Amino acid sequence: MNYVDLDPALQPLIESYLEPADRDRLAPVLTALGADAAERLAPLADVADKNPPTLAQFDREGDRVDAIDYHASYQELQKAAYEEYGLSALSHRGLHGWDDLPPHLVKYILSYVFVQAEFGLACPVSMTDAAARTLRKFGEGQQITEAIDRLISTDPDHRFTGAMFMTEIHAGTDIAQTSTVAERDGENWKLSGRKWFASNPDADIILTLARFPGGDDTTRGVGLFMLPKRRPDGSKNSYVIDRLKDKLGTRSMPSGEVTLDGAYAVQVGKLERGFRQMAEMVNTSRLSNAMRATALMRRSINEALAHARTRVVFGKPLIEAPLMRMTLLPLQAEAEAALGLVFYCGDMLQRGDAGDESAAAQIRVLTPLAKHYICKRARFVTGEAMEIRGGRGYIEEWPDARLVRDSHLGSIWEGSSNVIALDVLRCMRKQDTHRLLAKTMEEKLTPITLAEAGPEVRELLTRWTAIVDRGDVILGAEPDVAEALIGGYADDLAQLIMATLLLEQADAEVTRDTNFRKLLVAKAFIGGNISADETAVVDTLAHFEDIVDGASVTREALSSLPAPVA
């Protein structure tokens, strides 16, 4: 079994977004990872989930050590992620045949396949990548240069992992309430305070926030600091891990409470811009959250399809039941739409980093939009997939329960859904990003001349006009009204973007391969999510097997669908 082969949407998107030379370099490592994830890593993840890490605060001599012991299964997963596939290093150095940096999408593609096996470890992998990016962008000095070098290393004897300690008891969403304080200590700083929810708490390099002397009581009074696990002289830094969290999901990966007691730290960037600089790390992790949620959808659908094909009910395979197909098809459409948005976000991040101002503005709002919508939908998709397996799915011996537990985290980590929706509102207020997105998406729809897509193109163009008007109303409303409305608006905006990208990809696949399969997926998604037309979804059921298996669909085969409305 190979997770890449089971995904009908992945390879066509790779062909649309990556240059031929990048596709050629990616192909062998992607094929290897797809098989490895299914055959080796997924069973390891099952074992790691049932054998969570433990904390030893003292050694047998009574000295404080705060050592976290990991099960061998998790250690093997770490080796695969950090060393064999270099997932945290891919945005920073040449690997897997690239002499220069691979496109950002390569990291997201490989991580997407890896996460289908193991979700928990993907959090520290993402934070390690994001820490290196943030330090490279804002930090300076020899200690930070050395930290970056080790964060992006794949050498088991040299590599570091990263983390971010932000959340305090009263300062999760409201960073202005941060109570950790920083005091000058020569050229560097000493930090004291308590971080209440810190994932990967034994990381080698931590980015954290603290109040600095003379700062005001807003987020401009919070600075960004690099907190190494060990001081420059090799001694243990002055902080302790009080306990590990007992979590609903991501049980394989530790999260803990940490107390800083005059801990050695290095300033990163300008003190008064600490929160804005930390936002770079947070936003990178938010996009990874959307990618990870998409991977959970994909794995859960694979599990549901496998069950439905082998489960016999009343003398027939369950997958032949019309209602079961009507249950599975929207899940497939959701997963493919989410993957298309992740690809587009990765491409916009690449273009924004290269200096494209429009792309930079888009990724700024696309990141919270993707996290807001996809992470919520992952909870639904994994739950539906578990129900398809029935009682077995509810039993921990099968992966469905773990997928459901893990899926709830995406909507909480790096900002809960309401926080994320308010971030969308800030983007709209600052740059009219709803208008920028509408203009960009209309430019994608207008050139599509495919007759079979005509009704959907017209539907989306009409809805783009309407959603811009809705956005203008929200921006003109009283603040309380705008905040009340932005959650639903963000979901609708995300769905319109995903639907547009599905049609764009469908047009590309018809042009490139004369394959109408993606158009059927687009019709199912638009019918189920945009126009609320169940008959449009039912009409595509005749091609259910082609859709879920990734088979080629000819124009002639579409004759079972109703003729387009003039």
C-alpha cells in the first residue's frame, strides 16, 4: 500500500504547480515516503499513541534533569521526519537532489503524506521549521546563526528541534497580558515566568515572549527572545518542566507546563516588535495546521473506503449502497478542495517570499482562512469516516479514533477559530483583502470556456460579486456587528476560493489530459457547499468509482449528467 497511490488529487496538482525539474526530483522521494508512511510509519504511530512520553524531573542522585523519555516507536518516527526526509529543513537547504532550496510546496507535499501516518510529531517538525524561518528573518548574531544551522540540520548528532512558548494562564489569545518578564543580563537577558501550554517542551531552541523594562502594557511591550535548552557553557538553562499535559490527542508528542527562573535568553529583532515577529512563526505554523488537517481527512477517507469495499451488508459490499456513496462523495470533495487550497497557499507563500506584493497580501489572509475552514471540516470528515466503520471505528485498535482525537487540535492550536476569524477581519480592514481575493479568483474563472463547467462558472462569478458586497457591509458595520458576522463570512469566503480552485484545476486537467474527473469533484463540492443543491451531488454518483479511484473520465462518459443550463 502507498498513500500517494491512494490519493487521486495529489499527482495532478503536483503537475499543475511544480516545474518539470522539481517534479522529477520529488518523484522518487514521494514514492518512497508514500509506501513508508503506509507500511512502517503508520504502525509506529499507532504504538507511539498508546505509549506517550513520560517526564523524569530528577535523576537518581536527586539533581533536577527534566528529561522526557520517548518510546522507541516515537524515536523512529523522529528519525524519519528530521533525518531521512528532512521535513523541517526542506525550506532552508538543498535536499533530495535539490542543490538550492526546493519550492515551499515540496515541504508541504511530503509533510502531507507523512502526517497521514503520524500527526503528533508534525507539530515539533513544523515549529522547528518555523523557528528557523523566524530567526533567519529577524535575528542576528553568532548564537542565532549557530541555532539556525542546527535547526535545519538532518545530522542526528548535530540537529536541533524548535518550539514556541506563548500560552500563559491569562495570556493565550490576549498576548498583552503576558506576565513573563525579561531583565537585562549583560548583552543578553534573563527571563522569569510561567508558560502554561508548551508543546515539545524539551526542545533545543525555544522562541518565547516576555515583557521588557520600559515597555508599555500593549503587545508592543512584549519582546521576542530565543531561549536555548543549554547555556553557551553547556550547562542546563534555568527553567523546569513542571508536568506534562494529559491531552485528548497528539498523545505521542509531549506538551507541558514550564517555569522560567532567570533563564538565559537572547533577544530576537526589535523589542517593541516582538509580537509581530512571533506572528511570523505562528502564521507559518497555522498554514501547517491546515495542511495537517487535510492529511487527516485523506487518511480517514482511505480508511472509510477500505472498510466500505470489504464490508458486506445484506449480501452486497457496503460501497455499492447509494446512501453510502452519497455519504462518501462529499467527504472526498472536501478533502480534494482542502488539498487544492493548501497547494495554492504554498504557491502564494513562495511568490510572496520572492517579492510578489499581491501574493504576500493574499497569503496573509489565506493562511487564517485555510486554518479556520479546513481544521473545522477535518473534525467533521474524520467523524463521518469513523461512523462509516461503525463500532470498529470507535475502538482504539483501529486508527479512526486517533484521527478524530487529533483532528480537534487544528482548530485550537495557534489560535482558536474565533481568534483566526478576527485575524481575517484585520486583514480585510488593513488591505481590503476580500476584494483582492475576489479579483484574483474572478481572473481564474473568466478564461474557463469549458462548456460542461458553464453553470458552475456563472454561479461562482455571481457569488464572488455578492461576497464582496457582504464584506463591504461588514467593514462598514459597528465593530461588535462586524466581529459577530466574520466567522460565517470567513467560512463562505474559504469555500468560494476552494470551489474556484477546483474549477481551475478541472480546466487544467481537461486541457492537459482530456480528463473530466476533477470537474465531477468540483460539481459535487459546489452542489454540496455553495449552491446547496443535493441533486447536483446525486448526479455525479454515477461516476463514484472513477472519482474515488482517480480514473480518467472522458467527455462522452459525462452523458449521464444533465445538460448544462443555458
